[in-house]
Amino acid sequence: MDIYQKQIEELMMNFDSWFNDPKRLEDGKMTSNLFPYKKLFEPIQINKLKIKNRIVMGPMGNVSMADETGKPSEKMIHYFIERAKGGVGLITSGMTPVHWKDDPSYEDLNSTGIFPRLDSHRSSYAGWRELIEGCHAYGSRFFIQLAPGMGRVGNPECLTKKKKLPISASCNPNWYIPEIPCRAITDMHCKRIIKHTGQIAADSKELGIDGVYLHGHSGYLIEQMTDPAYNRRRLGSYANWQNFGLDMVKEIRKRCGKFYPIHYRIDLSLVLNETYGERMKTNKILKKFNNGRTADMTLEYMKNLVEAGVDSFDVDLGGYENWWLPHPPNGMPPGLYIELAHMVKRYLKDKDIKSNVGLPVPIIAVGKLGYPDLAERTLRENKCDMIMLARPLLADPFWAKKVYSGRVDEIIPCIGDHEGCLGQLAIGGHPHCAVNPRTAFEHKYNNDLSPALISKKIGVIGAGPAGVIFACTAAKRGHYVTIYDKNNKAGGMLISGSTPKIKFDLINYINYLNSELKRTEKSYKLKTLFNTTVTEDTLKKENFDALILCTGSEPLKPHIEGITLPNVISGNQFLNNKSLVNNDREIVIIGGSDVGCEIAHMLSSEMNKKVTIVEITPYFMKKTCTSNRHYMIYNLHKNGVNLINCSTVKKINIDSIEISQNISNTVPDPYITWTPILPDNIVNPFKRKIKENNKLITINTDKVIICTGSQSKDDLYYKCTQNRIASEIYNIGDSFSTGRVLEAIKAAYALGNSI
């Protein structure tokens, strides 16, 4: 094996059980031991462009943030300017199509789409100008990310809606619907794309955009053309997998001159063989992609890219078939690609590779680096030249300013759930954030926290995320707020949810909620009453003007024979007291949602238990963002967890369960992580109908854990409403609708700003 690819294989192996290393877990804490953070705030030069600090805002697709012609909206403009206000040195845009007609998957009907554009109409220039000038006003530089195409990972509805096949380097299957083949683009089409890229780069320079950023990683069209896994062409100039990328860089240099910065995003390897092993030889989709670009090949390609005119790189691993690698979810380790950046930096230094203006090539580290001490230490150890933060800057656009001034405990930490960012792309939303209600709504909340005209006495019952955010928001506006909770600290259901080691980001967020309560209590009219159970009579005596009920949820208990046996516990009971299974070896979990799968991961990877999950539907974690879902299922498979779908539990015994399992070969393979589950509103004409062939099966088990969902605890809300305990009564969070932090926090912030 090539020397660098061997190092990557070792890195990949560490992803499996990293959380059992206390030092790695320590890296993921929001500490301020290295304050003052001198390296993070040193200037740096890319080509002739000087950047005020080493912090880069990573690209996150700005879908549905421009109008139908591609002109940046007020939403998009204020979103980026907010990050500039927050102190980021270099901001990069989300994916911007090079030319609408080059890839049919970009365009919706009637020549409209969901991406910001520069190629469509000159009226879009005005939006970009306003955005750039706004960022420059706060000292931030701005690079535009250019994407010549989605290729095989584009929306396959271009076939059903417009009768056009998706495109790719070769006849590759579409990622969403593998039965749909992609049309291999001709060399003439390739040259047209390259010419369009040069034109949009020239337009960007003329508009005052500080540099261009080529989207060359993660299996998009540039990757498809420059990786033999996807590019299996035999004839023409672009049968040489390097030429497409090199010609594109040369065209940009030709159009923009020597001194215009060009940044290239690349994965050192798709690591498909390292991910899937023997399955690469047997699965009909995966075996097409066996001959992927190795790290050694990529480094040679990067050397040639620098000679062609590239000034800087950021590097990661993986593509859509292992999507959790380029888009690491909450369970991946902090700073997972630091050593990758260090590898590239050493290679370029050893080969004495300099940019076209004679400077060392800055290497930007990516991947869960929103922990200030870790980010600073990485720079101090010279493992990279800049730090790229994407989701941490959605969670807190003022990350940089807070770090600079040592206010680390005030940073809103990313929790890695992808609910508001990546997960929105498949369901028609735009990027925002589960833990920051203002993200991508800065244009709406530009006058938030305005003083209340009348100060009210408000009672808040429940100190989960909804209760805390409402209480702090309302108190800052001048209301008299009392918040009650039966626990000894804030966090609600997140407290038990943070028990698995891979949920370390939740611990950071719980700490933030509690520190935010203390700060608000110190400066405003807020009182916290923990270890307090509230009744209707308690609230009546206080004579509140308004009540906010955030009383959470409780587990649903299915009607199964034997559900009350002593060997049956709820998921929440286990998370609150994992010693309940200390003497058990075999465990069955009923319910394959997020909670059930996360508990299975904890039991198998931390406690060495033999685990089976029984799920009634065809898919585990169906509504979860693909990155998080595939990460979890992939690791459950590696841990030997038995996933049984399309099955119904009939009876629980003291030492076993009886299930009716559909054993038909039409039942979906629960371990597939190389293709996604389509949203329910997207019709897949090739989808096989699941046939019934049920068989009664007995599974031995020492313990049964019930994870079949939850229901709102709204009794107190309705009692207060019926008895008119206050003139205003509201119900938010899980006690209104269970499941997600995102909706709870948005409701809390909106209500806190309007009451």
C-alpha cells in the first residue's frame, strides 16, 4: 500500500473507538486554558491577499437563500454579514453553480432554482455587491465557492420532471436513485464547463469578491472528473483524471491574472475500500468505485494544482457513499482531520512546493474544530495554517470575538445534530441552526431583545432548552421571570441524552444553558428554582401574568404482553442509570429511532454487550439526517449489532422476546449506508414493493429496553388553561411537539421576543 494511504487507514481505524480515550474526549470540551489565543488571531497571506486572522468560515450550501433567479436575498446577505461582525477573517460562500445549463440537476422548472447564482441575470450582481461590501465593512474577506456541477449526486428529479438524465464523468449510478444512470459528459461539454468557470471567476473578481474556492471534494462533479473511482473514461483528454481540474485552474489564472487567490477543496481519498472492505467486491453499486484515488495520487495531483495556480487547500476524506466523513456528525471525534492537514503540510514542505507568487501554500484544517483550545493548539503545533469552522459559526457567529476576549463559556456550542443545517437540504429548508434561532433569520430578528413596553411577571415551568431560551430572552427584555425545574440543573431530556460518550457535544450545550441562566440571573430579573416540583396550586399562588409550560415528554409504552416484567426498562431509565444492565450480556432494544440506536451503540461499544434492535418499519432512524443516520448504522454494523426491521414484537418473556419477522427478500437491507432514504414526498419509480412473509422468531435476552418514542407531558398546560391560572398561557418545547431541539428553541426565542 502507498505510504500516505497507509497513514489514512490507521486514522480511519481510530474513528471506531476514539471516545474510549479520555484525552480525545478532553479535546472536545469548551475550555479556555490557552487564553490568550495568539495563533488564532495572527494575520496570514493567501497569494497577495492579507487576512486578519486564521479563522475561516467553511462553505455550507446556501440553498433557498436567494430568489428564483439566484440573486442573494436579504436573508443571505445578513447571514454572511453577521459572521463578519463576529470577527471571522475569511468567509466562504456555499456552493454557487458555475452555469445553470451545464448540469440539469441544478435547475428546477421554468429556469429557476434554489442556489445563489452569478450566471443568470446581471440583477443578481447587486445582491453580491451588497454582501461583499457588508463583509468588508467588518474587515472580513470573502471567497465564492464555485461548483461546476453536482453530477451523480444531483437531484434525480431532472429525469422525472424534465426528461434529462443526470450527468457524470462516466456512466455512474445516481446516488439518490441508483437505478437511474448518469450520462457521461463529452470532452466538448467539459471544455464548456471550464470556460464558464473562468468567466464566473472573472465576474467574481470584478464584483470585488476576494477569491474563488473550487468545490473539488466529496463526490461532486469536479471530484467525479478527477478521481478514477468515478472517471473511467478511455478516450479523450479527460480520460486523464487530472486534466479537468488542472485545465480549470489554468483557465481561472488566464482570466483573472497571477494575483487572484484560488482555493481548492479536496479529499485526500474517498476511502471507500477502507470503509467497506469486502463489500466493495460484492455490492453492485460499490464495486463500480473500487479504483479510487489514493492519498499518494492526490498529493501528486495537489503538487500539479499548485503549479497550475492554486494558492491554498483544505483537506478531508470521503464522499457521498460515506457521507459522515466529509460531514462529520456528533459522534465523530473533535479535530478528526488535524493529522490529515499536517500530512499535506509536511508533504508540501518536504517537496519545497510554493505557490505561483513564491509563498508556502496555506493548508486549512477542517472537521469539528470549534473547541478553542484544540483550535489554538493545532496552530501552535504547526499542524495547519488556518482553522475552518462551518457549523460552529452557525451555532455562534460571534465565536471569534468571544474567543479573542476569553469569553469561551458564552459561546453557543454546536451539537452536531444536523437538524438545522445539512438536514434541511433534503426537506426543502435552508441552512439555519438548532441551537441558534437567529441563524439565517438575522434579517427578521435585527431588532430583537427590544425592551418590553410592560414588564410582566412570568412563570416558566421546565428548564430544558425551550424553557431556558425563553426565560433568558424574556428577562433580557425587562420581564420578571421565575423558572422552575425538578432537576438540579438545566437541560431537560438532554441530560440523559448526553450519557453516551459520543454525545459529548450535548454536555457542552448543557453547560452553556446553565451558564447562560447564571449570567442572566446576575444581570436581569430572573430567578431559578431547581429541585422544585410545580403544581397548579403553586402557580395559582404566585399570581403570574403569563405562564410558559415547557414540561417535556414521557416515554410511550407500547401494548405488548409482558411489558411490565422486571427485565423491561425504558431507554430513559437506562440512560439515567446504566448500572441497570451491569449483570446482563444480551440485550434487546425495541424501537430503532435515534434513541434506540444511540443506546445500542453505547451498549455495544462502551459496555461490550450483545445487542439486537427490533424495528417495526422498514428503516432505522428514517427521519434523521443522512450523515448522522449512516454514521450510526455503519458503526452498529461494525459493532455486531443485530438490526431486525419490518418486525413486530408479540410477547416479552423473562428471558426472551417473541417477534413476527418479515423474512421476505424484498425487505430492505438495514445496513446500507451508501445510498440514502428518499423523503416520503419523492416518488422512486424503481422502488420494490415489500412483500409479506412473516415468521415467528424467539430471541434470547437478559434485558429489554423500550425506545418506542415519547409523548408530550401537557397535562399541566391544559389544567392551567382550563382554570385560567394566568391571562396568558403558552405551551412550547416537547410538551407541545416532541422530538427536536430546533423547533423548541425557535418557539422559545420567538415567544420571548414578542411577549
